[in-house]
Amino acid sequence: MVTIGYFLASEQFGPRELVDQARRAEQAGFERLWISDHFHPWNDAQGNSPFVWGTIGALSEAVALPITTAVTCPLVRIHPAIIAQAAATAAVQCEGRFVLGLGSGEALNEHIFGDPWPNAPTRLRMLEEAVGLIRRLHLGGVVNHDGEFYQVRDARIYTLPDEPVPIYISGFGPRSTRLAARIGDGYCTAMPDKELVELFRAEGGGGKPVQAGTKVSWSPDEDSGLEYAQRLWASDLLPGQLGQTLPRPADFEAATQLVSQRAVATSIASGPDLDLHITQLREFVDAGVDELYVQQIGPDLNGFFEVYEKEVLPALR
């Protein structure tokens, strides 16, 4: 049976709001949490981007739900040794209920120090090296590392959980999905793509967990729900490599002007029709995911959590 969690959008809400949403999600019957890790929001209308590791510390005291970063990039903006330390601390704070979700990132967040943005094959090689380094550091000994992309001298993490932190890898195409199957303890995606899920399992993913996230815009009326979805999250519908290569929120704002309202309505369940919401979520269930995380876009959180607790979650279970 699929597990339903709540997706905390760091791009759209501040840290105190995210903690409040996590409490509401737990009370409404959501079973897990996803939380995004960004330096910038996708556009200025979203308006937030708190440091995820501070928020996770607060979440660990506020709720008892498992937490996954969806996803952290350990390539450029933050060295993998620092990610290893942050993840170990988060796992201790959460008493083992923490999963480190990792991915190859976006220029939007990773270019801020002026580093060149590597091409996709290079980023995957960087990710594989970073994962190996993080796993070594989580074993607790002194680590020295001279790699293709990263160097570490006499590094040891002293605050460690009882068990190594599980590392899940995101994948949005065959190459990254095969890498996730080979080096990850699980798989993260944002698409109900049955072929990629099956590829992950066939290439070594086997019985490893598959997580997926999706967005809905519940609202008492369809028009306002669709307006929120288009204004705030049309960036999810940009084609090709745009999501990984555009460097600024202003660039995403310009590009999303080309995304039609019809395309948004087709991709994001908006308004009060719960059949639309349930149908969208069932696409992920049918694709074979084990854990599905739902993000509410619109401002009516009271209405969202009420109808999901009473009607949507029971329908999926």
C-alpha cells in the first residue's frame, strides 16, 4: 500500500509556516514529510527560501514524522563533506527518521558563487563521487579523499546516528535513474512515470523505496485554484533542460509566460473537485511508487487539510 506524505515547499513558505504545516499534516493523517532544499525560489511570487537544515532541526522537535530532503544538491553550493555532517545531525535530531535525498541540482541554486555550471553527464559523475564520500564520512572514521572533483583532509564526523543515513537519489531520465538504482538506497521522482520506476527496479533498485512528489491547488473555487497554480508553479511544466540551466528567478518568470493555463490545468489538480485530486494522485500509485508526497499550492490550508483528511486520504488507502 502506498504511503501518503506531505511536501513542504521551502520556495513558497518561511520556516515557521513550514513547521506549522508539518504539524497540520501530521494531525490530518499524512505519514511522512518531504522538504525542498533551495537557495532561490523558482520565481519572486513564491517569495521564500529558508535554509533547509535549520528548518529540519525545528521539524524534529515539532513532529514525529520521517523527513526526506527532496532534494539536496551536494555538488557546488555546499561541499559533500558539509552535507554529510548536516545529514548526520538531522538523523540524530530525528532519532533515525531522516532520509537524505540527493540530486544533481539546478543552476538556479548552484551558480551563486560564480562557478561554471557543469553539463549533465559531469553532474552525474560529481553526484556519484559525492555520494561515495558522504557514505565514507558516515562510517565515522577519519577520511582523506583525493577525487576527480572533491578533496578532503583529515575529516571525521563525530555526531552520528546509530545507523548510516539512507541516501535516495533523484532521477528524471534513464541515465540518472540507472545511477539511482546503482548507488542509492531509494529513488526520488516528481513524475508518474511507470517506465522509469520499472527501469529503477530492473537496474538494481529491486525492492528499494520509490518516493514521488506532486502538487495540487485545492481551493473552494476552480478559478482561484488554477490562478495560484499558474502564478506560482508553472515552472514545473517547462520542457527539456530549462529547469536545470536557467540561472535566476527572473529567467523562470520570463519562461513560464509561455506555459498556457490549459497546460497547468491538465497537470495540476486545481479547485474543489476531489475526483481531479484523487485521479492525479492515483497516477503515481499506478506508476508503482511506494511513498507519495502532496504539496498544497493555494493559501487555504484549513480547507485542504480538512478535505484530504476526511475524503482524499481514505480514498487512496
